[in-house]
Amino acid sequence: MRFTLRQIEIFVAVARFESISRATEVLSLSQSATSTALAELERQYDAPLFDRIGKSLRLNDLGKKLLPQAVELLDRVQGINDLLSGQKGYGHLNIGASMTIGNYLATLIAANFLQAHPESKVQLSVRNTASITESLLSFDLDLGLVEGMCNHPDLQVTPWIEDELVVFCAPGHALSKHKHLTLDDLREAPWIMRERGSGTRTLIDQALADQHIQPRIKLELEHTEAIKRAIEAGMGVGCISRLALRDAFRRGSLVPLSTPALDLRRTFNFVLHRQKQPTAGIREFLAACQAFTAGAVNTSDIRLPNIA
């Protein structure tokens, strides 16, 4: 074996950041040491792994083939190190969850997981579906929990549980008195929307487009709680997961609006990179997710603690 684990670690860091200088910061090495180690790895096999474009390094075809195997090797080495060091648990899990799942399910699941496996560590990133997808493709995340579509051929998508969006407004809004919203109601209403790239926004855009409706978007926000506050202030109507609205509906601070013309059903999904073998910890976390929603057909069936 002509390469060292340090060289593989440097290769993975440079591949992720596409930059020698950023890799050195993460690895706490000098820039010269990082550059030398990477150059030596390529020289030993007479096999360049990157295309140099100015100061940026982009993986070439060989580098793209090597990256998933290098990441898996480092994961296995860390597991061996933890075992020999007497550490228990499943090590460090990097998990990404899109907004609705992250805010209303994943934090509770992570708490249950860590209670069962206190020696483990979970890093949970809550971002929109597009961002989670990018991080999975660059091997920065081990697992994605998303409500949006992931059609990239390198990603394996497994359905988890059904969910439903619902259009809603404040109880004092004029539309709250309507038994059903007509297409004209939907067309003329001022909308408070999630940002583009989110699974929620993709679905509502498609549902409205299917009815040839161009919505009047008054405000775009990145967080569901911010949308709820804006709607409570009477700014218009919104559309997010019923899961995120259950407590507001229970309190009466927001009210659902019937929209029979719109298909607002969707599926929450598990997403993994096809070329990265799930670790024992990721498999256990997936089992924890399934256990948390056991017996539920839809997210509305999941028993969650009420929020005052």
C-alpha cells in the first residue's frame, strides 16, 4: 500500500472544499504540508485526481470514483479507532433534515437516539431540501431526511411517511369565512411562501401551476415559524405542513382553509448516497426514525407533545 491514511484524509478534505486553503483550516495543517501530501499521492500513482482551475480544484473522473471509497475507508478507520479506544456507541453521525422534518420530528428522534446510545454524537443540520441534496452528493452528510424530491442518480431515496400541506390564514382574515376556496380566491390572495429550493415551496408551486394559478407572493421566508407569525399578523395566506400547524390550529391562532382543487400530498423520504455504505450508526438511526413513526400512516397520526 503506497498511500497513507493522512493522504486520504487530505484528499477527502480538498475534494469537499475544492480548495487547499480551506482544507488546511479544517485539518489544522500548513498549506505547504497539505499541498505536498496531495501532490505526493498523485505522483505515487501517476494519476491526477483534480482538474486545476485557477485556485480551485475540481475532481476529475478518477477523483470522483475514489471519493466515496476514501470516505468509507475513513469511516471504517474511525470505527476501528473507537473500538480499540474502548468507546461505546456509534461515533459521530452527520444527519441533514429539511425544515419541517428537522423542526418537528428529527430533533425528537435524535433525543431518543442519544438517550438509548449516550456515547454517540449526532450533528443535525436543518436546511432546505436543495441544500441537503448538495451535502449528500459531496459526502458531507451521512443521511438526509427530506420532504422534497431528490432525483439525482447518485442518491437512493426510500419513502418514510406520508405528509400533507394545508393552506391557512388568521381567524380574522376575510377568507377564513369561506367554506371552500375557489381558484379565484387562490389567485387573488396575498401569499406568504417558503423560499425556492424547499420541498414545501416546490409542491405548492406545482399544485398551483396545475390549476394555472400564478400566485401573488407578498413575502418569502426561510422558516415555517416565521411564516406562521406573518400569517397570524394578518398578512395573507400560507401553505405549510399540517404537522407544523397542529398546535396553532388547536389554539385557534390559525385556521385551515379547504382547497379541494389542490393536491397537497407528499412523502417524507430517507436519502443516502448510493456509493456510501451506511454505517451501523446510520442503520440504527434509521431504525429509530421508523420506530418513532410506527403505526402512523400520515404525519397527522404521529403522537407529539403539545406546545403551549
